[in-house]
Amino acid sequence: MLLLPSAHPTAVAASIPGAPGCSFFPANSVWNTDISSMPVNAKSPQWVASMSGGAANIHPDFGKSDDPSVPYGIPYTVVDNSHATTTVNFDYGDESDTGPYPFGTDTPIEGGAASGGDRHALMVNSATCTLY
């Protein structure tokens, strides 16, 4: 579990859709730095090429695509304190918090119900700004 920063009136940090009181990162986080006028690193072309830049759809692994028929990444759901919690058993328990988690039949799973392999679920409690 991770406590997310609460939005501050002067913050420039983006709020999580569905949880307007919670921001992705605090306003002073490096992730909120405007880099549009910064110089490009000399190794940038090599880094972009190593990621098949221009030929690959590079994206963060959360949320959903603009086309609901082609989902990608790790979906998340917003809950509040009234959501039931449960214990979750993990294949790699040492890599996860012990819980309990606000996990239920309404929780979307990465890849969908029929997928295999490593599947993730993210929940944000909008009342506490806790990320599960």
C-alpha cells in the first residue's frame, strides 16, 4: 500500500480521475517537471532507437487506451472506505503488502479474466489516497 499525496490548492500535480482529492505525485515531484524547454540529452537518439521509437506504441502501464476494444496496461478502480476488503494470496508474497485489500468482483484485472501469467490489479481509495 502506498499513501498518495493529497491535492493542494496550489499544486500543479494532476489528480487521479475518479479521486480528485488525490494526485499522482506531489507538486514538487520530478515527474511534474516541465521539460519542454530543457536541452535534449546527447544519447536521446540511441535511447529512442533502443525502444523502437517511432515504430512502437510506448505508453505507461496503467489506465486504458482511447479505444475500449483495445485495452492495454494495468487498469485501476477507485474505491472508498465503504468497499469491502479481503486478504489476497500472492505467488510472490514477499513482493506485496499483506493487506487487506479493497479487492472484489468489481476490480478489473490486467489482461482480463481469461488472461494468464502475471496479472495486476490497482485500487485507489479516494477517501484516504491509498494506492493498493
